[in-house]
Amino acid sequence: MLRAASATLLALALVSPTSAQAQTQSSMQMSGMATPKTLIEAELQHTTSGTSIEPASTPTPMLMSQHGAWTLMLHGTAFITDTQQQAKSPRGEDKLFSTNWIMPMAQRQLGPNGEYGQLTLRAMFSLEPATVTSRQFPELFQQGETAFGKPIIDGQHPHDFFMELGALYDIKPTEHTLISFYAGPVGDPAIGPIAYPHRISASEDPLAALGHHQEDSTHIAFNVLTAGVTWRWLRFEESGFHGGEPSEQRWGFQPSSNGHAIDSYSSRITFSPTQNLTSQYSIAHITSPEALYPGEDQQRQTASIMYNRPIGAHHNTTSMPGMNMNMDMTTPATGNWSTTLLWGRTKSLTDGSKENSYLLESLLQFHTRNYLWTRIENAGRSNELLLTPGEPLPPHFEESPIGHVAAYSFGYGRDFRIAPHLVAAPGGQFTTYSTPSALVTTYGRHPYGVALFVRFRIAQ
């Protein structure tokens, strides 16, 4: 397992240029550009998955270089985590594992006179199929997807090796209007806010949100097509995609149990009135998302508010295309505060049952290298949690809501530069839970977990 986890660090080190290589790159990387001030400027950066958006003031650690007409970017994160969980026996497991992703991206102007169109090519990869053994890592009260054909109970599945392969094309017919198109065999449709692996408010937390499958689990979907239009601070999007969750064969383009066809759709409205604030509401019809319940379609709704505030004198140290380069870059922000408030609901279109999840995340970066965060959740759970982990579904089992689990997480980490363009942050997190009455005899009233980790990140 140590060899598998260290493969993530090796991958990040291999893609980070040496100091000599960095000196040959364009002045764009070294000097940086201004932080975007509008929704349209933030969209054109495309530093998140799919077409999701964070507040324009959100910092994004990355490397950049210019090669002819192309601007090349690279960012990525890897955790090596040891988790220890305490609950009523036999619940609660311990494990060493790594969660990770890396995203290369290329942009260029492409359109009439090179002025009105922008092409973005983006990929995202993860080594989690190798660094998360047994097709899951332990997380109390988490559920969703399968391992070896059995429901995952008290665990989180790994991501696919191909997390995203997509192309985006943006047309800016006027100063305050943007028309956007997105397509990918693997991608992120217009549902929810930025998924937890890429949200800045969750960026130092090594574990998945309990409400992941009510809030943002569609961030890896097959055959995604999205079109959107933005006017000033308001954006409307429509997506078509394949609703089935990825199969357990996570190294390739394996079909879900019902193939790859575009059979689901979603709508999202985004409102971003200021540089520090963005919100969204989305609704989706998802065809047969879960392999264990074929033929059961879902309606999903999400709503979120994200607030980001740089702390200290703020001039962006991240290079971004299309911004003014003639700025003083000598006084970067010494910190940042980011908060997400999120609601997600899934409704079975077979029996009408609903599960709601609520999340509050907040991350404070202070004195440049220090991170302090919390995640507070109230997550709807189903009666799958009464089953024995690792066992198949009983005959004629029908999933139904059973109650809400409250989870309270608190963590701290500190950055250290360990190589050119690579930082590491050792840290720790403590989580305590409040168990609903229907699950107390299974888990105990207040189980808890501790995670110790080292987080690696590509940085300038």
C-alpha cells in the first residue's frame, strides 16, 4: 500500500518542471495576472471540472507556460492518509490510502480574427484505482456505489483514472455576454456546485463529504454535452449526459450497467453578483444512476452559496489568460477565507422517497502557510446502513430513508515547500458523529474518527 500511495507523489513530481525549465517559460508564469473581477472572466479561466464555477476571487495554485498561441496549465493535489475510526464493533475500520488528481489544460484564442472565441482542452486523471485498495476506503456512515458487486457501506469508492476528458469553446459576442459549449466522453454536467475534490473550502479535507451522492456525485459522468449563456452576473446552462454511475472497472471507459447513451438531463442557474460571491440552483433527471437498483430513476436538486475573501493586500499570484499583466505583484494576499453552504436532495421517481443532505464548509488560510477548517453536515441516510458491510443485498431488499447523521469535522495543516513547484502539508482532522436513533444499536451514539495525512500540491 505504501508503494501504491507513493505513486501519487511520484506522478506530481514528474510533471512539475525543474527550476531550470521554469526559467525558460514565459514571463506569464513568473509575473502572474490579475484576479478576475466578473463571472465571465472567472468562467473563461476554466480551472474547475466541467463548467462549474467558484467566486472570481478564489485562488488556484497551478503552473503555467506559453507555447506559441497556446497557454498551458497544470494543477493537482494528492493526499496520503491514515484514518482511524471508532464505533460500536464491528463498525469502524483503519486504513492507509491515497486520494489524488492531476489536471493538465491548454487554452488558445480561436475564432474570427482571433478575438471572439476561446478553445480550452482539459483532462483530469487519478491514480486512486491503484492507491485505494479493495475498491473503497473507510468512512463511517458513507454509502453509494458498489465494490465487488456489493453495496459500499461505511466507505467511499475511488475515482476513475479518467476523471475528465473535455473540450470547451467560448464565444464572447459582446463585452457582457458569453456563449459557452462543453463536450466530453467523461465530464461534469451542469449539476450542483464544484464537486468536493475541487472546492477550495474542501481542499484541505482528505475525506469525502457524506452528502456526496445527494450533492455532487455526477462530477464523473459519461458523454456530457452542455450549453450555456452568461449575461453579466447571471448564467443559464443545460446538459445532457449518461445517468449511470461509473462501473467498478475504473481504469478505462467501462460502461455502466445500462451502457453509455445520453439519457439524462439537467438545468442550472448561476448568480454571481460580486467578485467574492457565487450561488447556484440546479435540477436534474437522472436515469438509473445506481447499479444495484436498475430502472430506478432519480430527480436531484441542489442549491449552494459560496463565499471567498482574500486576506491581506491581494494581488493574484496565479497566472490566468486574458487578464491585465501590468500590475504590481509584490504584495500577494497572505491568506484566504472560503465558505460553502450546500443543500442536495435526491428523490426516487419509483416510490417518491427523498433524502436531503446539508453541508457547511469553511477553510481559513492564514499567515500564508497555515490552514484551519471545519465541515459540518446533516446527511440523510438509508436502511442500507443496517446491512452487514461486504455482504450482497438481501433478496427483495428495498432501500428507504432511515434518518439523518450529523458529522462535525475540524482540521489543521501547514505547508512546507519540498521541491521546486511542489508543497507538502502534514495535517490532521477529527470527526465526531451524532447517530439517529434507528442506527444507535449498530454504531453507538457518538462514534468518531481521526485522519492523519500529508497533502501534496503543485504550486508556483
